[in-house]
Amino acid sequence: MRSIRLSCAALLSGAFLPAQVTNLPGTGCFTQGYPTANGQPRIGQTFGTDYDPGRAQAFSAVGTVAPVPLPLPPAIACQSGCLIGINAIAVVAGPSWAVTIPANPALVGTCLGAQVALFGLIGPPCVELTGAVQFCIQP
């Protein structure tokens, strides 16, 4: 009986943490997918996202999740309806990024987002966005 109680306690201890990595629907451009997680967002572990941009040039942005997605300005968008899902804190050249999350327990439960901007997909210079993903740091 004791092992069952310990197992339940272990399950319940993480029950109130948000999902580790979640796609944020209603973000990005409808023609693009979502970046995929590379690793798990756990303290002391390396985590990042990857996206295959095809022939496009890409930049990855990491930041806080926007409470309300913002429209990509029509002057630079390749298509209408593209929505920015994060408030960028860091921008990295390329479609992939990774960092080692410090082994600091105070970071557990912190949630951030990532989104990739793609340049040069069609015609004149313009930008397309992947959907945004949210990742929440786990113990």
C-alpha cells in the first residue's frame, strides 16, 4: 500500500504544472507548421526547438507568450492572417536553437514561447511565421 501512496504523491506533485511543450493554436501563418521540441524543458537539461524551413532563411525567436496574438504587419507579411504568438526576448539566426536550462528549482513552472520567422519563401521579400509553441520548465 505504501508504494501506491508514494506513486500517487509523485503523480500529484506534477499535476499542477502546465504541459511541457504545447502548440499555440491561432498563431503563425496557416501555411506553416509548428517547431518541434528537441529535448525536454527540465532544469539542468538541454532544450530547444527545430523547424525545417525548406529553402527559406530563418530566424528563431524565444520570449514570453503573447496574451493575445498580434497580426504580422501586412507590409512585410507574405500572406494575410499571420499572427505573432510571442514577445521576443532573444532572436537567433537559423531555424533551430538550444540552451541548457540552469539547475535552479526556482525556474520550475516558468513558461516561455518560441516561433520561427521565414524569409524569402515567395516573390518579393516578405515574412512567414510558424505557429508558436509554449514550453514550461519542469523539475
